[in-house]
Amino acid sequence: MIQGSMVALVTPMTAENELDWEGLHKLVDWHLEQGTHAIVAVGTTGESATLSVHEHLKVIQKVVDQINGRIPVIAGTGANSTQEAIELTASAKGAGADACLSVTPYYNKPTQEGLFQHHKAIAEAVALPQLLYNVPGRTGVDMSPETAIRLSKVDNIIGIKEATGEIDRVPTLLDNTEDFLVLSGDDETAVELMLLGGKGDISVTANVAPAQVAKMCELAIAGKSEEARAINQQLMAVHAAMFVEPNPIPVKWAVAEMGLMQAGIRLPMTPLAEQYHQQVRDALNGAGLL
């Protein structure tokens, strides 16, 4: 079952910005040891926008092969071209991914009908469970709850990663859908979303605090609000630190600072500005992560 803490995995790179396969293997092993419930490979936090198609699909294949069915692998296959998204999704299915995560088309700013037709076309073209991904702060387009509800009736569309942080959307989505996963894409509000009936968090913070986020999700899904909120409060400074500059700049710096991978990141993203180093380091120290 797809639920719980789903790390939006960073893609390790060398100082020369080549993909670091040894680093990827190390990260995946670490997440298995730490209790992460699912891995999102080459989502937007994984720098999907700057990987070649060959690199994109090779990362998915490597993660699928290493996981070997132990936890679900969700492949990032979104694109602002519907045909490209279909091709990526078909390739992810061929690689053995358990589901795909399909971001709303960025820059194009389609209408709600365009969003519906885009995701419907992907789901109808490829028999792979599809999670919608709504992150208007990055894409410039906001999928309305009404459009998500329409899409929930399409075969293969199993849920949505809702990254607006607007918790009042959750009851609308849950009350008007059946067997539809509502997942958080906003770490700061993820506990409240799960306490309302959401089933997990596709998390940036889980890159640096996988065990804590996994436990927090388990508690929140079980309705244990006090315990889940206590863990979330311990992580709140980390949640904030992961966005002192645009994602994934801070989280890649933090994972490297923890000694888990090299510090490469691809243009047009640049390494974390020095003025933020201590703030991120302090947040990690405060949560007992360094």
C-alpha cells in the first residue's frame, strides 16, 4: 500500500554535476534502514527538470532494481508536454515502478479542462497508477479540488499530492472521492492533513530526517495527534530551513553536510548561499540530525 513517509529523493551528483550512482545507492540503502515507506525517484526535488531523459529513466531503473519490491517506488514522470509525460510514464512502467507522480504542466498555464484532459490522457495511455501533483507555487497553475475530484473517477488515477498547504481543501477532496489518496506535499502542514484523513507525506524533510518523518506519519495516520504533533514541532525548524532558498538547493546542501552524498547541483540551481549555511546547520543540530 502507498502511504506514510514518501521521500522526495534528491538525486546525488558529483562536483562536476555528473550523476553519482554510488551516492544514490547509499541513499536508498539509508532510507530502507531508517524506515521510509516509499521512495519518489526523480520527482521535482530530484531535479527532473535538468536531467536528460536517459538519466531520468536510468535513475528510476536503478532505484527500482535496488528496492526490489521492499517498498513502493513512485517515479516522477510529469512534463508540460502531454506526449512527453505519456512517454516517461510508459518508460517508468517498463522499469517496474509501482506508480508515477505527474506534476501539473508548468509554464503552459492550462485551463482546468486542460488539466483534466492532460492527466486523463496519461492515465488512459499507460496502465500505471498515477498520483496527481498540485504545486502552484512552482508551476504557475493550480488544480482545483473540483478538477481533482473529476480525475479521481478516471481509472489508474489513485490520488493527489497536494502541495498548497491549504488544509481546507482536504475535506472537500475526501468527502467527494472514493478510495482516493490525499497526500501532503507540504511538510509543515502534513500532520494536520493526515489527521483529517490524508494517507501520507511526499516529503522533502524526509531526506534528512527519514526515521522521524516515518514515525510522525505512522502516528498521524493512526490518529495519534499529540504524539504526531510533538515530532512535527521538533522538525519545524528543519521544515523551514529546507526552503530558505528554492528547493532542492537547501536540502541537497543539508544531505551533503550530513556526509551522505557529494554536494553537486545542476544549473540553473546553484549551491546554497553561504549566508544560510549556519541557519540550516542549526536546524539540523536542533533536531539531532548532525
